[in-house]
Amino acid sequence: MTIWAACSRGWTRGAHTKMIFGGRWKYIRCEGFDLILFNLETGPDELVDLGTSDTTLHPETRTRM
């Protein structure tokens, strides 16, 4: 069986994907793609990906999660 993973930047075959929910934050790691980070307080629809943002809080949050 082939497993396909959907990430915000497309589809990949056989990718290992993890999602972590931490109240305000949703963090997704999808093998072969950039990290994905959503602030669910300011963007509950998950339309703004902060995964590569350099804003002070975002790298710190990615590291913690």
C-alpha cells in the first residue's frame, strides 16, 4: 500500500507526518517539506503558515514544540 501525505505545499509519497497541538499553536512536521506552524488564536482557519517566520515568538515556539 502506498501512503500519500498532504501538506500545505503539496502531496508527497510515503512521507512521515506528525502534528502537535498545544492550545494556541498547531505544529506540523511533514517529511520533505518546510515546518508548518499555525497560531490558532489569531488564525483559527489555519490560512497563515508561520512555519518559516522569523518573528521572535515563532522560532522559539517551533523549537519548544
